[in-house]
Amino acid sequence: MKKIINDPSTVVEESLRGLAAAHGDILKVRTEPAVIYRADAPVTGKVAVISGGGSGHEPLHGGFVGLGMLDAAAPGPVFTSPTPDQVQAAVEHVDGGAGVLLIVKNYTGDVLNFETAAEFASADGVDVRTVVIDDDVAVKDSLYTAGRRGVGGTALLEKIVGGAAEGGYNLDECEALARRVIASVRSMGVALTACTVPHVGEPSFVLEDDEIEIGIGIHGEPGRRRVPHQPADQLVRTLLDPVLEDLPFASGDRVLLFTNSMGGTPLVELYLAHGIAERLLAERGITVERRLVGPYVTSLEMQGMSLTVLKVDDEMLRWWDAPVRTAALRWGA
Amino acid sequence: MTCDATGVIAAIRSAAAVVDEHRDELVDLDREIGDADHGENLKRGFTAVLSKLDNAGDTPGAVLKVVASTLISTVGGAAGPLYGTAFLRAAAKLGTTGTLTPESVVDALDAALEGVVARGKAEAGDKTMVDALTPAVAAARAASGSVADVLKAAADAADQGAQDTVPLVARKGRASYLGERSAGHMDPGARSTALLLRAFADAAQGATP
């Protein structure tokens, strides 16, 4: 394992120190328990939007803390959900009296830990609502699985709902908007290589040179099937088709297209793939209204990508376009 | 070991040692069908527990409550809330009683199982820690004799239960994403449950009554 680290057990803590040093005008970091929160928190009278999850997906979630997006993020160890006391500490730091919306990715650990924290915060008299995002079409949503995973769509959800909260939406309105975004967004990912979790020291799975893994999540877990490597035209279609069929998206729909790197895929390849996705959507009569291209929901150094398509309306576009000032996304502010 | 708070603290210490010793094994099991963090998470949790045991309380229930809250705040993943809930429910069942009896141990194990099922919503056969804990509770209830005998029966049944998760297809937790590909691997949560019960049983050998 070759990584720029000192000790696997201090990776997150040391990385948070660097994040705070780099973006002290936007965010603050506290430790024990670890929370990343807006430098100007709490914002009185504003709904506080909090998310969190395992580390290793940066910039998700800490890089999205700031004006117009998240009020706080609770960073767990690499690929491990944060603990309830972290989420409780986040609530205490950013609750501005207008209620708290927790955005949780649908993984058993995340849901259980946020659920526990929400119980404690409610007992303290805070109005806490929880939304669970599950946009990954690779997982069958059935009684026989833990349900679909939350992946790329999470970044879009945090931007749109964070914008609305900044713009004055109350807790009911934020929650309703969040549920609509969750119902309208779908994603699918592929890995060309596995990633190595620092405290494990070896790759999570092994792919031969000519193999790719379709339907991966963002925790180095294997996907649904392993297939021979394929040209980009075919690969983008392999990802996009199940996404479009699932909602389903239809001719005439307006969408936000998010082409995401899993961490190790360079932008030159990502833009190449994005161009193909735009063409395929145009062929289907789907209008791409907004785009996001880059490494935003990553899986350490994994090579690979995911495609996320969100069916948008004017309300979602308004809050997508609203000012944001975070470590990873900045416009209009 | 005695069957009071001191004995329980000793049993928790041996459990922490067992978790430390089997950390790599649990990580490897989890890498096959999950995300390779189970051994690391439990080790972090039980290391934190060790630092709190000295003044953990003077009843078995009080000690287990400290274990529960420490695991909830340090383990993360699904295992944190699930093991935390298990120890919390066991502690609540024991109440303020100063000495464990075979009957109270069985009731505490049963309460732990109920808590895990309520929190995680898994059933027997879903390839989770419930598959180790369910037969353990049944065996403990059927056993007769001392606290050590009851715990040994539970540990033996949990070992078998963990073994029996190998052919199962996971229906809960991260392994469920793999569908049929999850078959052929032991569930890491069932394995850690079996390890913990074995540690308790071994610690209880020679205990009274």
C-alpha cells in the first residue's frame, strides 16, 4: 500500500486538520467527536441541513459544508458511518432554532447511527427530520436486500436542499423538496480498479487488467457483475441505460446530468464519458438543463465513474443555481 | 471469575482481548462480502471500553451499560448501534441485581437478541449476527447448571450458528448488495457474536454459582 499517510488510524483526523487549515473562512472542525460545521453556525432562524457518513468519499460531505449547502457534516472513519454522538454534536453546533434536516445515505450503519442520534436530539426538543437517499439502481430494492444505496445523487440533494434552506424554506418545505429530489434521481457506477482502505492495506477486491466491475457502490464493495473491459461508448451506455429505464426518464424530460469520478479517473476521461452521455440523452429527446462533472462522490483512489441523472423542475433548478460557497462547490457567492 | 460486577469486568476484558486477537480475521471475512471494517471497528470499540472499565460500576448491569454506551459512541457502522443495543438491553434486564444467576444470564441474552432484532430488523436466516444469537439464546435456555454451563451452551450454539451462515444468501446489511454472491462466506457479524460469547463462556469457567 502506497498512500500519503502517516498512520492508518490517524488518516481522518489529520485530513480534517488540513481541511480546516485550507478553508478556515468557510468551515470549522471540532474533534472528539469529529464534526465539520459552517464557520458562521448557527444561522439563526434557518433550517440546519446536516449530513455525514464514512470518510473516503471526499469532497462528500465535508467539502459541501458552507453557505447554501450543508451546515454540518459528521465524518466517520474511512467507509464507516459516524457515531450518534458525532451527529448529536453536529446538531448542537448548527441548530438555529428552525429545525434540523438529516440527509442520510441508505446504508445499514448510517441509517442506524443517524436514527439513534435523531432519537436523542428529538428528546432534547429539537425538531429533527430524516431523509434517506437511495439512488443507486445497481442494487435491487426488495425485501431481500438492505435496499438501494445512496451514491452520487447525494451531492445534488445536498446542493438543492441546502440552497432552499438558505433561501428561507421552512423544515416542512425542505423535507418535501428533499423527498422529491430523492424520488427523481438515479445513479449507476463502474469500477476499473478496486481501492485500498488504509487500515486494511490491500485492495477490497481484485480485478484483472481486462475486467471491470459494473454496479459498484462507493465503499470498495464489489458490484453486481464483472464484465470484460469495453470502449467508452459502450461503457457509458451500460451505465446510462439502467438509470434511464429505472425512473423511467422519457423524451421531453429535463434533467441534471452528473458525471462523477470515483477518485482515480482523470478529468480527460471523465469529460470524454460526459460527452457521450450528453449525446445519448439528446438521442432520447432528454434535455440536459444543468451539468456537474468531476470527482465529488469518490471511493478513495478507485478508478471508475458514476452517472447520476436527476429529473428537474423549475423549483429544483432555482435552488441548484442559488449561491453556494463551500470547499468543493462555489458559484454566485 | 465471580458472578458479580468484578467478574463481568473480567469477562469484558477477555472479550476485548479476543476481539483484538481476531481483528484481522473479522476484517478478512468482511472484505469478502462487506466493506472490510468490522474487525477494525470492534477493536476500536473494545479498546475504548477497556479504558472505562475500572470505575464502570458495582453491578453487572451497570458495567454492561457502560460497555453499551461506549460501543455506540465508538464503533460506528451497523455493529455500533447493534452491539450497543444488545448490551444496553441486557443491562436493563439485569437491573440492579448484584450477582448473576443462570436464569438472569438467559434472560439477559434473550433481551439482547430482542434488542438487536428490533433495531436491525433482521430475522434468522438473513445472514447476520441474529443467526448466531438466536440459537445461542435457545441453547442457553435449554441448558442447565451454572452460569458457566449456560454460557458454554450459548457459545457452542453460536459457533454452529455462525458456521451455518456460510451457505446463506444475505438479506440484510451491506452483504445483501451481493445477492447470490454473498453465499459461501461466513457472516462477520455472526462470527464476532460467537467470539464474544465464547470469551464470556471461557471467562465464566470456574465461576460460582
